[in-house]
Amino acid sequence: MTECTENDFLFKQVADSSFMERTAHIVKTKLQQECKSLLLLFFALISSLIYAQDTQGGIAGKVAMIDGQPLRAISVSLLGTNHQTLTDDDGNYKFTNLNAGQYTVKLQILGNKEIQLPVEVKGGETTSLDYQLTKENIQAIQEVVIMKNTNRFSKKESGFVARLPLKNLENPQVYNTVTKELFQEQVAVDLGSISKNVPGAGVPMIANQGRVTFRSRGFETEPNARNGVAGAAFSVIDPVNLERIEAIKGPSATLFGKSVASSYGGVYNRVTKKPYNGFGGEVGYVGGSWDYNRLTVDVNTPVNKDRTALFRLNAAGTFEKSFQDLGFTNSLAIAPSFSYQINDRMSLLLDVEFNQAKGTSVVRFNPYTGSNKTQSIADMKFPYYKNFLGDDLAYETQMMNIFAQLNYKVSENWTSQTIVSRARSTINGYISAINGKTDSTASAQVMVGTTSFIATNIQQNFIGDFHIGRFRNRMVVGLDYYNNSNHFDRYHTNTKVFNFVHPSADFRVNHNTIDALTATSVARRENNGDNTYAAYVSNVFNVTDQLMVMASLRVDRFQFKGVYDIATGEVKGGLSNSGTQTGPYGQTALSPKLGLVYEILKNKVSLFGNYMNGFNNVSGTDINGNTFKPEYANQLEFGVKGDLFNHRLVGTLSYYNIRVDNILRTNPDDINYSIQDGTQLSKGFEAEITANPFDGLNIVAGYAYNDSKFTNANPSVNGLRPALSGPANMFNFWVSYRIPQGKLKGLGIGGGGNMGSSSYQTNTQTAKVIIPSYTMLDLGIFYDQPKYRVGLKFDNITNEKAWSVRLTPQAPARFLGSVSLKF
């Protein structure tokens, strides 16, 4: 039984072994068949890839201007396909994975004729196709040019100044530019520091809610233009998103209107950073004296695969204390921007600025002038380093500017440009000034409450570049709508008199003191607003290739809507200078502009002359009931512009004469009324150069002389220089050298300064308050590398005491250190 069982067991083993062998053979055969199939599929894929590489190729190239400078953000597409892209910062573009064959590359440049370039793509190769403009150094309307001259600080070309693709040498108007490269090297962290590079800007005046204003040709000018249109900001403006500042000189109402963007002295235009075709950015930190801390971020990235949609974000947070015993400012700025090349003819730019700040008012001192004498702020014993108002008397501001621009290429000769800009600023809290009562005592005046400003600007421009016969014309035809709406809900309080020469040790005005006074304070609770409707046309006519004539005209209709009294619910008018109450009113103004340019050396030296106009609407009536007309400012100017030695020497020399008419003055027969026959003259000379004598050395210098006076005015000021017009003589310079090559490439040192003659805060026949002359010197050391940048800056190294036109003390010697990481 045992033997039989063992035989059965052996039989089963043999049977099982045979089954396994057969199974293994079947599996092996199947695996061999599958492997053969996989190998065949693998070799087929490899063959197809090799075949595709042999039959597919690409196109790559660079687009440049006539002088070799790259054109960025130019639309490049392939006719008959869905392939489209934009050139990068260096003017480069690229298409890949194209089947071998014939293609046509199309370049679409706003302000230039469409360009079509045939090209053959060969399998396995990338065909090179570069293009350089054959006519001129054109600046397209959508700001497509990034200049890379050896002269780092000279970037004059602008599509905003004339709203036309004009070179600086072709433009009969004078304007100065301060580039991002310059104020980065100077570690200039605010608009006041940046403006020191503008001839004639003077010591910046900081208003009580943080906004900054400058002098221009004897008139106050605010940086309230943004990308060529109104972008008012009655608050702190952070420069983190600025590409450059354009100081456009002289009355400029013909193209910029009479809104807050323009004054008789000119326009300060803030040009913002635009997205570019690539990923990159930087993170930076600046720290320094008086607990100064600033963090900045700049990030740019394409949004889609074709790189036709681009996004950029700039942001900054700043915290600082005053150099005085009290005072601070904290701010946050966020500025996103988005651009989209919708198709080869249409592009869209969206740009937003958001600023939020909390701080205390800077000192604003209004001296006592009842003693009828000449005195200097330097001798008044008003404390330079003391602020009598506490840190709890702070204001909060919020600003948001929204900008949208749609460009559409209507034809080879015409481009449509539609712009919508909306600016909103609000101020809450305490805003202060100190008013002198005697030669040694003063009282604080504090405004408490809310103020808001909303401005809307809509423009439609048609920009053409065409020929009539053999004569070239560059023309802009535009419609402009501007709405301004203001809201006030605040109290004006005055504190008790205190001795500023010998103040008590514990004296300080705080919010409890002010809040207790509001019950008996004067209230301002009102809404007011106005609308402006305008049309303008400007044409640059080439008589010859070197002789150009500009003719421009604006028709402007202003409608003041009156003042709505919140307390009574009534609509009243504004107060005229005579004190006469007026209702809502409307005024129509014409603003012409003429210019002549002759390039005595083509693209190198030009002579120019201009007649420009500005105006300001005036409310009220005279003693006979006649409605006042707008004020008018008319400028005559001539000079020379140069751009020599391959951009190594760029400069402007000019003489101007501005006459303001229709100024109101007190009626000598009845002091309760005004008459409109006052005049003011402002004339002077300006010079500006940026030079790069040899690689590494850069020089920026400017000089401004201004002679202003009232020529037909009230007896108290007639024949005198207007107060607050700034110094008659101002000089600015910055010289820097950076090692151009070798192991220490990028290491540099720079120094500069600003000088101004004495000026007036008050200037009448009986009382004068003099602001002394000043000389403020700065020094900087920096090391700039592709991946990082570090810098040290010493401002006002001689500890000079200086005051703005509002008698605000300026900061003494200050140290700043900066570091930025680039990616």
C-alpha cells in the first residue's frame, strides 16, 4: 500500500513537471511575441521622432531700430497659422516645431507699416531671420523701446510728451527724463529724492498728507500725470513701479488740459513699469537712519505659452521715523500690471496703483508777518529738530489709480488709442500746520475729518503717420473727457498759543486736545465737482527731412457743477477771489501750440522754437456783474538740442518767456471786488546734459535760472517776485564711475549735489520771509552684478540746513544701505 502510494506520487510529480514545462513554453512564446511588438513600436516611435526632427525646424531672429537698438513687445506672427509671440527685452523672438516649408513672418509695429518677411524652414534647422527698421529711430505708441545706449541715464524717446512717435530732436518742447537706472544707483527711495535730478525742481515740498510738489519755471507743479493722462494722487506716491519721470516744461494745456495734471510751469509725468516677455524680477531691502526700513518686490512672468499675455507685480512696504523728535510714516504700495497682445493688430494694457499710508504731518510753519519786516527763517529760532504735534495726531491715506489702454492698428498709417484712467484718493485723520502769532509764539491749526478726491479721464486718440504728396505728416486727433468729484467732511481747529522759542518741557499737542476743540470749530461739509469736455488736434509737418513745423489746437469746455452743502442740502457756487458768491458756471477756452524744429545735423543737432499755452478757469464776477474769463499763460521759447557721439553726449539749452494774463487783483475802487487785468512774467534759461565721455563714466548736470515778477498786480506785491516760486538760480549734478570690465566689473562710486539761491516764503512791499540759499551734497558706493546689487548712500553729507517753500525743515545727514537679489 505504501509502494503503490509512492508510485502515484511520482506519477503526479512527472505529470506536474510536464504541465509546468508546457505552461512555461507558452508563456515564453507569448512574451517573445509581446517583446517583438514593443520593440517594433519603440523603433517606430524613434523613427518618427528622427523623421520629425528631419522634417521640422524653427525660426528665430531679432527686431531692431535703424541704430541697432532692440524693439521689445513687438507682435510677431506667421501668416496662415496660429503662431504668434512677442519680442523680448533684447528684441528676440522664436518659433519652434514648424514643418519644413515656406512661411511669411509678419511684424506689427504700432506707428509703422506692417512688415512681411518670406522665409524657408528646413528640417532639422532653425532659420535665422533678423529685421532692422530702415527709416528712423521710431518710438511706437505702446512704449516698445528699451534703449541700451552706453549713456545709461539718457533715455529721451517718449510717446507721451507729444502723443506722437517723435524723437527728442524732432520735438519743439523741452522735457527732462530721470531714468530708473539713475535713481536706483542713487538709492533714491521717494519722489522728492528722484526729482533732485530735474533742473529747476528745487527742494521738494511735502504737503501735509504726504504728497510732493516741485517748482518748474517759477510755478508749483505736481506729479499728477501718469502714462500721459491725469493720475492725481493726493497722498504718498511710491516710486516702486516707476520706469522714469518725465518733467515736461512750460504751459502744456493743449495736450494735457488744465486739470490737476498741468500747471503753467509744465507737467510731471510718471511712466510706470510695463510687463516684458520673460520671467524675472528682484527682491530688495533698504535700511538706514531714523529706523528706515523698506522692502520691495518686482516679479514678471508670461501668462500663456505664446508669451502674448504678460503679468508684472511691483510692491513695497516702507516704515520710517522723522529725524525730528516726533513723527513717522508707514506705507504699503501694490502695483500689478497686465498686457495682452490680443491679435497682431490689437493690444491691451491694464495697470493699477494701490497705496495705503499712515503718518504724521510734516512741519509747516507760517511765520508772523505783522511786524512788517524782512526776516530769515534761519534767524527766527523756530526749532529745526522739534515737532510740536504728537504721533497720535496721524492721518491715513488710501490711493488707487486704475489705467487701461487699448491700442488698435486701424491701417498701416493710423492707430487708435483708447485710454480710461480713474484715480481715487482719500484722507482721514489729522492734518496740521503751525501759524505764528508773534515773533516767538504760535498756534497749531489742525484739520480733522475726511476728504476724498475722485477723477475720471477718458481719452480717444487717433494717431497717424502718413504722406500728402512727398510731405510727411504725424498727427494726433483726440477727444478728452475729465470728471472731478470732491468730498469734504472736516473741522478746522486752532489750539492755544505756545512759545516755540522757549517751549515748556512737556508741551505737546495731542488728539485729546484737538478732539475737545471740534465742537466749537468751523466745519467744512460739502461736495463739489466739475466736468471738462475737450477736443484737440496736433500735426507735425515735414517741410523737408530736416525742417518740421508743429501746429496744435485744443477746444476746452469746463462746467463747474457748484458746491452742495451737506448741512443745508443746498447747491451753491464757489467763492471767487473777490469773495463774491457764484453759482454753477461754464467757460470755454482755446489753447494753441506751435513749434518749429530744424535739424542742422540730422539725428545729431536741432534748433527749435515754440509757442505754448496754458489756462486756468476762474469763477466769479466783477463789480459790474461781468463773468470772469479763464487765466491764460503764453510761452515763447527757443533753444538747441543735441545727441552726439553715438548718444554719449545728450543735452538741451533753452530760453523761455512766460506771460500770465487775466489774473485777478483787488479792485482799487472797492476792495470787496476784483478786477481781471493782473499779469505775471516768468522768464529764464535752462541747461541739461547727460554725458558718457568714456565707458564707465556718466555725468548728469542741470542749471535753471528763473526771473519771475508781478507786472500788474495789487500794490502790495506789484513788481516783486512771487512768494513760493523757488530760488532764482538752481544747479544739480551727479557724476559716477563704474568699472566696465575685469574682476571688479560693476563696482562704482558716485557723487552729486543740489544748490539753490535764496528765495521767499512771503514777499510783499512791507514783509518778507527769506529762505536761505543751500548746498546739499550726496555720495554713493555700489556694486552691481547680474544676480545682485548692493549700495551705500550718504545724503546731505555736510549736514546742511534747508527748508522747502512751506518752511518744512529738510533731513540732515542720512545713511542708507541697500541690497537687491535678481532672478
